[in-house]
Amino acid sequence: MTHRLARNLVLLALLVTAGAGCKRMQTYEVLVINDADTPVTAWMSKNGPPAEITWLSPAELAIVFDPSQEAQMKLPSAILAPGERVRFGPRKGEFPGETQAILDVFEGEMPLADMISLAPRSPRRGRITLVPGGNVVRVTGVDPITVQREPTP
């Protein structure tokens, strides 16, 4: 192996190692449209590390805070009446590896304690993976919750 090839391999290894520790910062914005005939509760979070206070899921938030104190907390959620639109973000966070931003939609005006008691595949809960940048999500039905991400203009 030549000196030049060995040096280039060492440099390549250093670049790969340095790149593996880089933070992947992403910004998300979501417009949620409730076309269902009943209120829904929307919650934007992420499905992996690192834990960030503005990206906690209902279950993670319940570990950090007492759900009985919900009235005093400013939750990262919104209750949408039928026909209502709500915008989340822009919200910035760290998304290494396979971590993704998600939007959970719950049937009705759901308190935190009820959110965490629902199974991930409950018909009263819908989940959609978000893409970095702008997202438009439409809720079209309940029982089961039906959510879809629409193309952004």
C-alpha cells in the first residue's frame, strides 16, 4: 500500500467518524385540518432520541410531569373542533438515525391520562409520520380515526 493511499484511508476514516457524531437538526411545521364531525386532539412529537422537552410524547411527558396537574401545564397539543384548522410550529429538533417527527390524533377532547392509556393501534388514535418542512394533515373521520398527509403547495 502506498503512503498516499494509506493517508487517504486514514482521512476517510476520520471524516466518517466525525460525521457519525453530527447532529441532524430538522424543522417541522404542520397544518392540521379537522374535517371529521367530532372534535379531535392533535399532538406533535418524535419517536426516538434524544429527549427534547418540546418533542415529548404523551407517555414521556407523563413520566416527567404528574398527569393530574394537566390543567397547570402548557401541553404541546391542540383540540380541534369540527371544521377547525390549527398550525403547529415551526418546531426545530434533533433527529439522529431513524428518529422521525410524528403527529398523533386522538378522538375527542382527550386528557393526557387517557392518551397514555390508549394502545398505539387503538381505533381512537391515528398516527402519521411527518416530513421536514411544511406538512398538511387532514382528519377525515373517527371510529377509527382517519388521518392523511396531503401534498404541500
